[in-house]
Amino acid sequence: MRKLASLFFFAILILLTGCNKDDINDLNSKYDQLSQEQQALKKEQEQQAALLKNYETLLNALQNKLTIDAVENTANGYSIIFSDGSNIALTNGHTPVFTVGDNGNWLVDGEDSGVKASGKDGQDGEDGNSPEINIIDGFWHINGQDSGIKAEATDGNDGLDAPSITDIVVLDGTMVFTFSNDTQITVPMEQTATFDYSNGIFIINEGWFGKESGSITFLRDGSNELETRLFSTANPQDSLGNTTQFATIYNEQMYIVSKQGALVVANAKTMKETARIPSFNTLAGDGRAFCGVSEDLGLVSTSKGIYKLNLDPLTLGDKIEGITGEVGELLQYRQYVFAVAKGKIYVINTNTWTIDKTFDKGKGGLVVSKDGMVWSADGNTLLKINPLTLEMESIIMPTGVSVAHNAWAWTVSSLAASKQENALYFLNGLKVYKYVIGDITSLNSPLLTLPSGRMTSGAGLNIDPNNNQVVITTIDGWGASAAKNNLYFYDGTTGAMKKNIFYEHYWFPALIVFAEE
């Protein structure tokens, strides 16, 4: 009997031991799960704390009329630095909601920011120091003035909930906050704020004639977001001329030529204006193009010939003798400046300032190929000029193939040269052709065809010097369709589309310029 009892208790001990192991494993599992939940909660609390700090800074900037010293792109959104040294990091994809709590404080995503929505130090309107932004009778009031922007409620009670922020854009010297009800509030930017445009693509825009002057758009390397109105952002009190058709970078300065109005020079990296000639078209003629000749001298073509341009300080110089009427593109190469006019190409010697040769061909385009030859175009004929002998060779292209030319109003030609290989690219309607120099059969078929329903304005095409991509700007047509823009990137070898960026507004793109050139 004693032996049976011992066996019974031994069996019970084994069972208890097994239960303890299961319990311990279960406890360990629950502990791990709890630890993970605590880590996630801690991370969420840290994120909420960071967001709350951002919103407190933003509200402080709005209420205390702070200006913006700088705007920097980050991997996830924007970093905005205010004039008092404070900054906020705004992450793409998060839409904060501002509401007013029972205690009079701003609530951000339901959290008390500790910032009063009205008044100062808890005393509404005390000693005239009213806040810069508050809600009165259901409308935003800025600096005591009714903005006319309704602070729409999400729960049906007007004036208690503000609409959420959906976008932030730098525009004409201000930071524009767009809300979910399509209304906007702006914060002034310090005029000394600077931006770095060292790496990327500039799009020179003709402008919306009669409503907007020319403008400049920028796409940073690696980005899919276009930055608009660069010049007016950097120079809030100034504007470009009307019908801006040309720009180029020379000695780190961007020379921006419009058909009417001012000829403007800006620092290519910051877009801060460095010089201008007001009403240039009344002094010389409607502007066309610019090329640099030396550190202190350049040439500018007009509807009435070519003029020297003194660069430091910027002043209009003498007219080149022997050239009258409209002249378009200019190209400085070796000791010459090549100038293409209507049916002619002039070769100007920059040592003597005489015309060394005139070719009775040429309608548009002036580029230098990788092998050092100068190229232009005349309809379905490519023109090859040896810069040493000044001899021209005409290359007849296959039937139906020609370099697009605007016969009604001057624009830059689409003819472009690769810096990676000995090849030329150009537009012919919606088709892009690639001429591998020396191989006429390369023109038997287009490299690529743009999507139907599109059209180009201005030059429309350029070749990225760094990766040999074909970059093209298009609009959907005229009228309302002109507000629909696409920026295409194609492989320069295969013609495969690499990227397509859609954007809206009546920009009328004229020319693509690469910052790295």
C-alpha cells in the first residue's frame, strides 16, 4: 500500500511539473507580447509628442507673425525653419486637425497643445494684444481682420473645428497652407530665405499671356514633386518679362530672355536676381536668346538683330553690324558665335566682330555633337558645320522626317545633342527621332512616340547630360486643355518610358534647362 501511495504522489508531481512548464511558457509569451505592445505604445507616444511639438511651433509662428527663413526637403516631407530659430518637420501623408477645446486652447488631433486659441496669457483681447489667428462667428480672423475663410466644423458646430491642412506650398514669397475645404492661409517668408537649385531640371515657362508673366519650375534630382514659381519666390517684389522663351546658365548665372519686358539675370543656384535691363524690348527689340562670349561680355538676339551685352554691370552694348531682322538661337564655339535666322546661319568672329561666313540655310537649332561638329536644321535636312573649316554638309533625312520648326512665332528648336554618345535627338510631331551620326538608317523609324492627345509647346525636348534620358514637356492642347501638363522621361537608347509626372496650370513650358550643365 505504501508503495502504491508513493507511485501516486510521484505521478502527481510529474503532472504538476508539466503544468508549471506550460504556465511558464505561457507567461513568457504573454510577457513578450506585452513588451512589444509597450514598445509600440512608447513609439506612438513619441510620435504624438513630436507632432504636438510641431503644431505648437506652427501655431506660435502664426500667432506671433514669424517669418520663414528656410524650407528644406526631407526624405518624408518638409522641414520649415522660422525666424525665431524654431522649426517643424512635416511628414507627408499626415493631415492634422485643429480644434478649439473647452479651455480655449488649440487641440491638435484631439490633444491639448497648451496654446491659447485667442487672447494672450488667457486674457482675451487684453491690452490690444489680440492673437494673430482666431475664430470669430465661425470664421478665421487674422490679425483682427475677417479672412472670409469659414472654419467648418466636422461635427456640425461651426467655429469649433478647423478644417485640416492638406498641402503646404512655397508661393510668391509666402508659405501657403491649404485646408481640406480648399481655403488657404499664408505665412510670410523672409526675403533673405535661400533655396538650393544645384541639382535638377529647370522648366522655363512662357507664362499665361495677359494674366501671368514668365516663370520657372524646378524638379530636384530623385524627386517627383515640381517646385513652381522659383523666381517670384526668391524675389517677391520682382517678376520676369512676358512670353519668356529662353534661358541658359553661364558662369553660374541664369540669363532669362523674354519677348517683351525685362531681360533678367539670376543666381542659378538660388534664383535671387542679380541684374536686369527693364523694358529690354523697347531698347533693342523683342528678346530671343543669349550666349556668353567672355567673363564680361555676351550676345543677345532679338527681333531686330544681335546686340552685345555687357555683363558687369549688365548694360546693352553695340549692335552687330550686317545682321538685321529676327535672329533666334546663338551658339558660342571656339572663336565663333553661330546665329540662326530665318533661312540663314551667320558665323561671327569674336576676335574681329565681323561676319566670317553666311550660310543660306537654317531654320532652327544650334548644338555641338560629341565629335565637336556644329549642327542645325532646315526642315528635313540636317546641317553639319565643321567649326575649323566652316564648311557645311547637308544630310537629307528620309521622307516625312524633319525637325519641328515654329514658322509663326519664334521658339527654341527641339534639336538636342547627347553628351554621352555621338547622336542627335529631335521632335517631329509626337515622334522623337534619334540620329546616330553617320548612320542615316537610324532615322528609318522613331525612337519613341508620345502618347496620343498630347502636344508640345516651345522646344519641348532636351537630353539629360548625366544619364542620356530624353526629357519632354507636353500639354493636352489649347484652351482649358493647356492647363494639363506632363513631364516625360525616356531612355535615350531603348526609348522606354522611365517616368511621367502630371501637373496642372497654364504654364506653357518653353524650354528645359539642366542645372548641372
